[in-house]
Amino acid sequence: MRSKSKTTPYVSVDTHKCEACWKCVDTCRTGTLGKVNFWFHKHVVVINAESCRGCGPCVEVCPEGAFVRIERSQMRCQALS
Ligand code: SF4
Ligand code: SF4
């Protein structure tokens, strides 16, 4: 079973900012992103982090600024922690 998370090796999403427009899900061509889509609780979710290529359309398309790129320095810190 795939685990649900908020980060891939290249991007992270703040689900508190997500307004569930699904633009990022529609633009991602790798199946990395999915939906938590209950009537009372909706937001994007990372369903397959390993498939993320770091291409970036999710960052560009989000009107809420919920997606950010993970900088290389942060990646090194995460790897060491
Ligand atoms: S584009 Fe932004 S607001 Fe829309 S579903 Fe994705 S994270 Fe949420
Ligand atoms: S960086 Fe590319 S592959 Fe990764 S979640 Fe965003 S659109 Fe999908």
C-alpha cells in the first residue's frame, strides 16, 4: 500500500493552504499526486513520492502557493537527520 505524505524528494505541499482545486493533480503526469476528497475534508496528497521527477508544474500551477521546491541544502539536512 502506498503511504500518503506531503513531500517528495523534490517538492513539498502545505495541505493547510490547499483549496482542493486539483490543478496540481491534473498537471502532474507521473501519478505522484492524489486527492483526499471527502465532502468535509479535501486536500491534495502525495501518493507516490518515488515517481516525482522534480519537473515543477505543480509549484507553478497552484494558485495558493501550497507547493514549494525542496532546496538541495534542505535535502542534505533531511538526509543527515
Ligand atoms: S493546485 Fe494548490 S490549491 Fe489546488 S489542489 Fe493543488 S495544492 Fe491544492
Ligand atoms: S514536481 Fe512534477 S512529478 Fe513531482 S509532483 Fe510536481 S508535477 Fe508531479
